[in-house]
Amino acid sequence: MRATFLLRYCLTLWGAVLGVSITHAQVGQGAIDRQNQIIERQQQDRLREEQDRALRALPPPGGANLQQVQPQIAVPDIGATCRDIRAIRIGGDTATLPDDLRQRLERENAGRCLGVADLEGILAALTKSYIDRGYITTRAYLPAQDLRSGVLEVTVVEGKIERFEVTGGNDRAQWIRGTFPASPGDLLNLRDLEQGIDQVNSLAANNAKLDLRPGSQPGQTVVVVENPATFPVHLYTSLDNAGTRATGVNNASATVSLDSLLGFNELISITKRQSVLPERWDHKSDATGLRAVLPFGYNTFSIDASQSDYTNVLRLPGGQRLMSEGRTVSKSFTVDRVVYRDQASRASLSARVGTQSSRNWLGGEFLQVSSRDLSTLDMAASAFTQVGGGIFNARLGYVRGLKAFGALQDAGTLPDDLPHAQFRKLTLDLGFSRRFSVADRPFVWSSQFSGQRAYDTLYGTQQMLIGGNASVRGFLNTVLSGDSGFFLRNELSMPWQVALGDGAPLSGRVYTGFDVGRVSNRASGVPSGSLSGVTLGTALQWKTVSLDVFASRAVSVPGTLKREGTLYGFRLAASL
């Protein structure tokens, strides 16, 4: 085949274009396959970044601090300083009353002469137990009784939801039954209501607030969702120079988001990203992504589908041109469930099933060796919490290659140093950010760690990739990928804001960062190593327009790779 004959001839040029060193051990179809996979991975990552930027950010963990909520207790006059109580009977709605609390109250108070303060303490302990678990409208009280009998009767009235109401003109856009994990008739738990409000406010069109109003019966509460009406269609656009020489340096993107047009609080977004300015036929890229998100109580269901294409024309020493083309189609379905939340933390479990189909051509001929279908299962546990005066987040995941959905299947005799379709790897993502002040100046420190450990040799689309604005800054065309690896980003910023007359203020931040990363490969002869870089920039925000300009430079580079010098980047974005 003509493409196979030209592979050795053009590999050195591939390395020059992509900034990746190619050793003699790599010469062959495996090397050009590796470069194709790097481009495919970059295209997919940048499309995903654009989709995430267009979405409203998940709110930090937070909610009412129930430890500070004090129950309002009223005990009627008992006609004496104290009354001898030989038994305590707690009745009413006690299905959720902890047995250990019941036993403790009986053990500590039965057989004593109890005064008003003692009775208030019993009611407060019962009511506070419910409040601490989120049941803020459940109360314990003393019914009419004769304490001279020696028996103290306590009645618990559980607070329940009578109904939901939506005000503000945006009631059609809210699917209360699906958004909130509680229904009319259920016990009122504040954490359920906070979860529902978070789901509602995940859409840019919503800015909902809760109001609890007395119901028609004792213990009943009307939950009012106040949500002012806004336009449900949003446009987010951006222009940047974060691309590579191989597929176009300057890129433009646009995302159209549709908020709850069907009335299920769903999100549907379409993202388009492509190389522009100048638009070249020989080095270009194009990606389109579709995302649909449906919240359902503590669960969130997501469907993603995307297609990315690239064209990279290699110029051979004899003046000939050799066109390399690639297409990647990805699909996935994700289920995420919040399993715990309180005033400072939130934890969730997720499962994602995905497929990826890659096709590549060289000189117009189909490259079977670098075209494949993969299927994956990604299971993860995630958590956010407030700690040390800042926000800490973590995600631990296990990813496994599947044989399902038409995926490539590994041969039983596949050597360990060849890529596996049925692979195994662990992933870990950590983040921490904290605000502080120095001489009355506000500062923000943030660190982000991302790493993975592979137990099999991986295809490039599953490897760790370092080098670029999203990993180790100071690099653009120079990248390293490996089966296992990590990168650590550290950034110190100083936010500021100035008033512009009576209009919207101009806000921004000045920041500097230092990043480091390292990758390693299980197969011999494949480049491994470390990268580090620094960056200095400023970001501006006025109304819905933002501009980020920065300079970055490599600090350390393996001797086999090219140092790019100082890189100047920008990103201009606007939303409507």
C-alpha cells in the first residue's frame, strides 16, 4: 500500500509538526498511530472543556448549618417545683426516632423528680435530634396530662410536605416531581429541599430560592419555590489560540444551551468548535458535541455524543504533500447519585458507559491499524467539602475496557507491551482552593492534581496527556503521553474590581502559576519523561464578556523534545 510505503518517510515530519520525539524503535505504523491518537485526544479534550465552560458551575458544598438551629420549646406550668416521674412514654410519629435516644432519655430521667427545666431538656433533645438530621419542622411537645400519675407522655409530630408551589412566572419550566427527591406527604427534610434547589439552579435560566410556609394542618408545610422567569435559550462563544500547528492554532467555538424547554428541568446543549483565522485546508480541525442532562432527585442522568475531525497535510522533502485525516465519534451515558450531603460536604457515586470509534486515513488510504472501536466503563466516587478555610474536592475512579458494543477484543496471546482494548486503570483527581488576605489584599490559592495508574498498555486516547493550557502550561505543540502519569497545577491569583460609573463594574484577577507533570509507558522505546512550566496572566470580566491573556514558558523539557520558547495566549468569551 502506498500509505504503508510512505510511513517511514514522513515519521520525522510528524515529530516536527507535533513536537514529539520519535525514536528508531518507534518507526512503523505504531508510531504514526500514536500521533493520530494524540491529536484525537487533544480534540476530544478541548471540546469537553468548551462544553464544561458553557455550563453553570456546580455550586460549592453548602447548606444550612443545622447545628446552630435551636428548637423553640414551651412547657406549660406543672403546678409544682417538680413531679416524680417513674416512666416516660414517647408516642406520635416516632418511626424515625433513634432507639438509642429513646433509651437514653428514659434511663436518665425515669425515677427522678422532674421540673420545668428537665422537661424542656427532654423536648429539646428530641426535637434537636430531628433537626440535626434535616427534619427541621418535626417537633416534640407535651400533650395535656396529669403528671401526678408518674407517667410523662411526649408526643412527636413529624413535619411533612403538604404541597409544592412555584412562583415567579417560571412554573412551567420546573418539574417538581422529578427535580426534588421528596413528594407531598413525605417527611420534610431540608437536605432534600437543598438538593432540589441545586438541581433547579444548575440551569442558567434559573435563580430559585426556597420559602417554607405553614400548611393547612399542624405539622404540614407548603414548600414555595420562588424562581423569576428568564429566557431559556443561551449562547456562549469564545475565540482562543490554544490549538496546535498540526490542526490549526486559532479556534472559535459556540455553544447553544436550551434550558427546560420540555418542562423536565432538562438541559440540552450543542457545541461547535473549529479552527479559524486563517481557515486553512491543510491544517484544520472541527468538532461538534451534543449533551443532554436530566436531573431526578438525588440522581443526574447525562448523555453525550461528539464527533471530531482533523486534517493535517505533511510536506515531504521532495515537495510532495501527504494528507493525514482522522475522525473520532464518542458516545456515553452517565448516572451520578448524591449519596451524602450536609452544610459543608457532598459525596456522590457515578457510573459511565462510553464508546469511541476512531478512523484514520493517510494519503487517501484507510489505516486499519490506527482505526478501532473501544468501549469503557468508568466507576467513580467524588466528594466536595469545606476544609482549612477552603474548598477541597476529590474523585477516585476505576476505568475498564469492555468487550461490549462492538469493541475491539484483545487476543488471548496479546503481548503485554502492546495496547489493550480490555485495559484497567485507576484515576485520581484532587483540587483545593482557598481565599486569604495579605495587607488587606485578597488572594486565592488553588492547586489541581490529576493522575492515573494503568495496569495494561493503553491506546493513546486512554493515556495521560501532559503539555498544554489544560495540563502543564508553557507547551503547545510539545506534548508527552503515557500509560501512567500525573500533572499538578498551582496558581496564585489576586482578584480585583473597579467601578465604572453607574454601570456594571469591571472585575478581574492577576495570576501566576507553576505546573509540573510526568508520564511513563509500559512499552519500551516510547518516550516518557517530565515537563514543567510557568505562566503569568490577567483575566478581565465585564458583564458577560471575559478576556484572558497570558504568557507561559517551559521550565524543564526532556532532551528529546523541542523547547518552544515563550508562548503568548488569549481567550475571549461572551455569553448571551
